[in-house]
Amino acid sequence: MSEAYFNEMYDGNGLRPPYRGLEGWYQDMPTEFRAFKQAEAEDLFRRFGITFAVYGDGGDPDRLIPFDMFPRVFAADEWRRLERGIKQRARALNAFLSDVYDRGEIIRAGRIPADLVYRNEAYEIAVAGFRPPLGIFSHIVGIDLVRTGVDQFYVLEDNCRTPSGVSYMLENREVMMRMFPHLFQENRVAPLDNYARLLKRTLASVAPAKCDREPNIVILTPGHYNSAYYEHSFLADLMGVELVEGQDLFVEGDFCWMRTTQGPRKVDVIYRRIDDAFLDPLCFRPDSTLGVPGLMNVYRSGGVTICSAPGAGVADDKAIYTFVPEMVRFYLGEAPILENVPTWQCAKPDEYKYVQEHLAELVVKEVHGSGGYGMLVGPKADKATIETFAAKLAENPGNYIAQPTLALSTCPTFVEEGIAPRHVDLRPYCLVGRDVDLVPGGLTRVALTEGSLVVNSSQGGGVKDTWVIAEE
Amino acid sequence: MILTVVHKTRYEFATPVGGIIQSLRLTPARCEGQKIVNWSVDVPGAVIGGLFSDGAGDHIQTVSLRNLTSTVEVNVSGKVETQDMAGVLRGHRERVPPRAYMRNTPRTEPNRAIRELVEDTLAVMGTASALDRAHALASAVHKALPYTPGATHAHTTAAEAMNEGLGVCQDHTHVMIACAHLAGLPARYVSGYLNATEDGSPHEASHAWAEIYIDGLGWVGFDASNESCPNDHYIRLGSGLDAQDAAPIRGLVLGGAEESLDVTVVIEAQQQ
């Protein structure tokens, strides 16, 4: 059954080269040893405190994301091409943001419809005309990729606001290195441990012009009830910066300050992990208690940098997604290296009609949704589910887009009976500051249920360590 | 015309509070037909940040007071020389694309009554120009909501005001914005001051009106409350998507107890 899918370890000629260094490891592994190692991995994750809150009924706030020990491996040349494609896309997305909050050349040129951008809820009028330091809006770009063949990669979606999951990328590696140190002696796996240093360098590079010393960087978290709180504290720790909540900061005059036991300390760069709407009750939602009142005034008068910039979300909207290859051509004058998945906009009557007639073959998603909630996977849904969804879709077609079900590649994964192919995707984290950086790797998510194509951790997906074999 | 404004806002707290923080949009816009002769914003005891312009061209500053206090005063006074521009906003430096003002907020979301008002008004107008349609809508809103102080409150939405059939300038403006959007015209909320007496005598004068974007003309003010366009009796402070977004003062009381608010705005036309 899985022959229809690209298997990243085996092709028609047997074991693919990037996986050769793993052959002995998994073939010789006794079942009891495997179970023992799996338990050890869980124990390590618990000790690190890495959990992921699952929302909804019966959600366990301290659930571990299942970790699969079988690494996913990319060859150096495969990664080189991916890296070029990811960096290209991250640059184009930032060029787009900097343009639509300025003169809107891409709209004037007729390449993107004005209403799609300017009437988009994620387009923040409050920052129109404001140019953040270096003109960068999205400093950490998470690009979700799937693979369907040796050289076929598709971008599923872009995440320009505050993509999460990078702590898993780093912890998965840490756990693998502790459990199987010899694997890293036998295989030239490119290291990831530079990530925190690069992230800090990226954030420091966008400090406001008014900052004339080593910038004071903080991570702003909504607090420990947030599903990604672990990640916020993890990153603060790794970078050696303060983790703060809104109430730890205040605005006075033209600056933002942090309360410390030695008195107020000026803050220069805020890596925020809260949504725009909650950033400042004097500018956005007045009932927000998570943000800092007055922050947007300080930001807009150049007293502090907010990463990602408020308003960055307009670039990762699913309706804008269709136009990203156009952005690459328009701003960079290059041919897009990474392809988009063909997408039907249900807002367009003829495309909606096609979607209605082909629901059983398509994946239908909410334009503004995330986390795999509220989507239909046509080929996996029964008739009743499709009918219910069709009714929901009819209420507000403009809220949905549809894509073909892609033949996601598989990667060997430990299962009860040994190893078996399971579908995977990939989220690399591209850093955009004075430089554009990408550590060799990303978060591989795996659909643990046989045949399942939904890899979201909120829907029972797991994660793997992702290797890039270093060049000779 | 020279207009003199004295605008005092006084907050009193039952028990002392830890301070306040406010974002002020209390300095008149820079545009043709409106020249500041002098202007001052003062909040005794507070730290006042520098004035900056946002993308909509509004002059904004942050004010904070972090001492235990039981009263706060925001005092604005100044003199502005105005000219009648027939409602057209000219020479105003702004960066927000007009199409961004096609979106509604909960306060400007239309209901059936507003939809019907627009349909009935426009049905008889054939291929009238956008400007004529906007004028017709302003008249229709004026008739639909007789000016009635006290009938609505600060949080009344356009739909609620329409159901009530009464309103003040804030309600007229919200309904006007909802109508303009239905007619396919970008529209926004403007807050400012109005000198409403013919003889130039001092009186209460906070005001709000709508601006509608007309291709070829740019932003044009429509005051549905007075069924007219702003002239040299108006001072424009700033704009937003609705009353909250365009508020001259947006603030928070820190560690706040109940407050009582006393606002007086006195405007007079100076004899020339």
C-alpha cells in the first residue's frame, strides 16, 4: 500500500545513501533494548520538562509529544537545495511585508489583489507606514514542507508570526545524542547547537537605532498556561535572556522598561510569543492583560523592536500563500526553488464549485486556522463527515481553501512489530536579521497512525530527530 | 476663523490608584485648512513621551503617571486657525492605503436595518457619483437617528443605535461608516472639536464625524449629525476604525478602582 509514497529510506534500488549509516543500528537492535531506550527517551523528556498542552476536552496539559527514535536523514546535497529554497522564501516574505506596509508596489503592479492584503484582518493599520529596523518583519520564519519524491518538495504553509516547535528540534537532538552517542561518531551529522547563538544574534541585529549599547533582549510569554511555555523558557535559558510576562514590563516616556530588583532596565528587543491582538490594550484588544499598555507607541516611535513585527501575519495567511512564488519573482527576480501546493480558493465561485464536487479527494482547511483543527481530509473521511463538513463550508466558503491530498513521503518509524513507514513533514526555522541563517535541520513531525497523513501534534502526531549529513 | 479650545479631563478615584497610562491623540492634524497657532497638552505630575505621527497621520503621545494618586487631569488648550475646505481633507500626510478602511469592527458591523437603509437610499440614485451617494447616505443617517443625547452610551454599536432609532454623533458616525462600507466606499471615524454656535459663544464641543474616501477627491468628511460637511468650525484630531480606535484618549488605570470622569470642552470663535 505504501508503494504509492516516496519512501525516504528505501527506493527501488534498496537503501538510499543518507540512511546507510543507520543500517546496522536498527537491524541489530534487540526488541528489549529498544523498549528500554524508548522508556529512557521518555524519561529524558520528562526531566527536561518538555510537554505540549493539548486543548479541548480530555486534553492533558502535561502530555509528552511522542518521540520516535528513528532519525530522519537528509543528504548534504538534498539539504543544500532545500536551504536555498527556504532562505529564498523567507527573504521574499519579508520583502512582501516591508512593501505592503509601505508603498505596496506589488499591488500597484497588479500582482496581488489589493483587497486580499488591505482587507485582511492580519493587516495592521496601526503599523502602516512604519519601517521596523532593517525593514524586517518576520525574524523567525517557520516553513512547513512536505516531500513527495526525490526532488519534489512542496511548501504547505508559511509561519511568519511566532512559529513554535524549535525546542523540539533541539531537544530531539539532545536526547538522541545522549542515548546513542556512537551514532554521532559513526555519522557526520551536522550540528544544531548554534541555533540559540544565531537567534540571539538575529534579535540583536534588529535593535532600534536609539539603542547605543549591547541590546537588552527579552522573551515575552503569555505565561505558563500557554502550550508553548516550555519552549519560551527553554529559549530564554539558551540565549541567556530574561523571560518576562506583560506585567514585568512597563512603558514610560518613549521607552519600555523591565522591572528588576535593581530598578527599571530599558528593553530594546522583545521576542514576543503572544499574538498581535494581545500586545497592547491601548492599541489592540482593550481587555488584554497579557500585553504591555503603551508598547505600540514605543514601538512606532522607534524605542523598542518587536519580533515578529506586529502585522507580520498578513504574509502567512492561507489566502496570501498562493502568491508567495509571485513574491519571489517580483522582489528577488529569481525563479522559486520551492513549490506551492496547488490551492483552490473557496472564495472564488468556480473554484468553490470544484471543491464541492471533489470533497472526497481534497484536504479542506480554514483560511485562518492552525494546528489541524477544523480541517477535512477527504480521502480519510466517511460520507457523513463529508456531508457535515460540506454544510459548514457552505455557510462561509470564503473562509476555506482546499488542496489535493499529497502523497507525503514516509520515513521508517519504530512500531510494535519493528519498523514501518510513516508519513512525515518538516518545519525548518529560518532566521532573518542582518543575515539570513538556517541551521541544518528542522522539526520532523510524523503521523504515527498507519496510513494517517495528519502530523499535527494536537492530532496525535509525533516527532523525530532530523539529520543533515555534513559534507565530506 | 480662529478657534480657541480648552479641553479638560479630570479623573477622580474613590481610593488612590497606582497610576495611569494613556495614549493621547489630542493634537490637531496637520492639513490644509487647519493651522495650529499654539497648542499644549499637559498632565500635571506625569511623564509625557515625545509626539510622533502614526501611519494615519495622527499625532500621538504616551502619558504615564506612576505615583499613588486620587486625581488625574489632562489639560489641553490651544488656538487653531481654520479655513472652510468643503469637507475635503487636503495636504494631510498619511500612509494607510484607503482600502484598509473597508473593514468593520463590532461597533460598525451592519444589521438588517442598516442594510435596508443603504438599499433604500441608493435604489433611487441610479448611477449617481460616489460623492452624491455619500451625501445621500449622510442625510439618510441623519433622518434615521434623531439627535438625542442620553439615548445611547459609549459602547453602543451601530446596529444597536439603529434599533434604538436615536443617537448622538458617535452613533451617527458608526452607522455612517457601516453604510459607506455597504456602498463599497472606504470610511473611517474622525474625532475632533466643533464650534456649533453662530454667535461664537463658548459651549461643549467634543465631536465626531465620518470620512469617506472618494476617488479623485480623497478623504471627505461627512457629519451626519448636522447633515453637513466639516467646515472652518471643525478641528480634526485623528481617525480610526471606530470610536474606540480613534479615541482622543485611550488609557488604563493601574491597580484601578472605580473612577469618576469629568470632561469639559469649551470652544469659541475668536473675534477677528
